[in-house]
Amino acid sequence: MKLVLTITLLLLLGGCAALAPLLDEEGPERVEELTEAGEYGRALAALERLIERDPDNARLLSQREYLRRRAGQFEQGILIEAAAYLRVEDWARARERYQHGLSVLPDSEALQSAYEAFEVQRQHHVRALRMRLLLARAHGLIRERPMIEELHRLSPGNYRARQQHQRVEREARELAADLMELGEAALDADDPLLAVEALTLAHALAPLNESARRLEEAEAARQARLEVLQAQPIVDPRDDETWTEQDQALLDRYHAALRGGDLVLARQLLDGLSRRHPDNEDLRRLRPGLNRAIDTRVSAGLERGLRLYAQGRIREALDVWRPLTALAPEHRELGAHVERAERVLRRLEELQ
């Protein structure tokens, strides 16, 4: 009997010892420890439980106000740091800051809202990167394809040349399908400028009646969009006192040239306006759209000329390529094709 009482007493003593840390966990000292460790969310939760048991305790209420201020300062600091990383497009560190902030303050509505907006922005950036990568791959393949096909023609029995040719043709079909999908999505999203670029490249890589039809629709939508943009004044004279009627006339000619497909003239006019107004942000915003139109025109023309050249229609290929050299004089591949076609044409004329 004495032995049983002794064991029971030991168990009771052990149980009390085990309960002590739990009681300490809820005490004011524990709240202070969490606060000093920067665990503001846990500290506030523990403090609220203490206040529920003792709602009139002035010390606890004062501690809660202090803790809320500390938590607010921490929250604001996270938002400022994340915004600074976003300004330099450091998405990984911005995300880490938001996640750290929410791990400390999981109930912060400001952090939750900012993080949700960040994720939307990040997903949009990812989609934009994938789109740009797809377009870049298409432009790159159109530049690479003529050289691969030339190697294949010069070395028809070469295994490596045949494998490269098969790879390029397979990639061209796959890219054309992806570009058709992008073009359709752009039309649905009322972005005819992107639709024209994607569908032009798709048709250049794999000419199909369907891609030609959708390209015509995209071109019509693009023309309508350009007319709307032209009707909107780009420069407010109050914002740029150096803007003159002559500048406005040049800008109108630029829009007309772009709408009419005269990209050479459009480039000359925009270059002239940009030299006259180097700090005009509105003019700078026109440049990416024009560059995209030029790149697409050159890539599509390069591919179309290649098909003519492969059929022995050298003069027709040159008729396609030569105007493009004025549009993109810095395009090395285009210049190389023109020089080669001219050499072949001279040799054919000498043989006659």
C-alpha cells in the first residue's frame, strides 16, 4: 500500500512539472520572448489569450498596444522591401519577403492582399516571358532554317545534315502550331498587333490556308486599331512646349505610313521625331511596336524568299529580299542571302 501511494505521489509530482511549461507558455514573459524574437503573430495570439482570462489587466492592454505597433512597423517594412525588389524585377526576393512576412503575421490583410497581387503580377510576367521566348524562337528558326536547308542541299547524303534538316522542319511545324494558338488568343484578347506578329510567323514557318485567312482577319483588326490610335493625340502641348505643328504633321505621316504598311518611311519619321524630342516618353512608347512590326516583316520575307530561291526563282527571291535590306540594314543573314542570290544570278547571266 505504501508503495502504491509513493508511485501515485511521484506521478502527480511529475504531472505538475509537465504542466508548468504549458503555464509558462501562456505567461507575459513568454509573450515578451516572442516579441523580442520578432514572432509578432504568435506573440499577439498568446497575449490575446491572456487578456481573455484577465480583460481588465492594464499592463496586458498596454502590452497589446505596444505589440500592435511593432507588428505594424514590421508589416510596413516587409511591404517596402518587397516593393523595392519588384522595382528591379527581383521576383524571387520579393516573393521571399512576402512569404516571410506572412509566416510572422499570417493574419495580416495588407500582406495577404499584397502577396495575392504580386502572384497575379508574377504570373502575368511569366506568361509574357513565355510569349517573348516563343516569338524569339520563331525569329531565330527563320534565320537558322536557310542555312540548314542549304547544308542539306549541298550534302544530301550526309547523315548529320539530314538529321539537322529533319529537326528544323519538325520544330517549324511545332512552332507554327504554337504561334497559331498565340495568334488566336491575341485576337480573342483584342490585341491585333500581337496577333499579326504571331500569325505572320506561323504562316511563314508552315503556310496553310487557315493561317492565311486568320492573318487577313488580324491585319484588318490591326488597321482598325491603328486608325483609332492615330485619332488620339499623342502629345499634349502643355506637357511638351517644344512640340510644333510640323512635329504633329510628321507624327500624322508616321501613323499613315504604319497603317499603310510602309515601315521604311515609318521608321524614318519616328527616328526624326525622336532626334527632335529625345526625352518624349510618348514617342518612346511607339518604338517597341514598330520594331516588332519590322522584325516580323523581315522574318516572314526571309522565309518567303527562301522558298522562292529553293524553287530556282532567284529574281523573285531578290525582289522579296532587297526591299527588306532598306528596312533592316543591320540584318546580317538577310544581307548574306541577297549577296549570295546576286552572285548566283550573275553567274547564270554569264552562262547565257
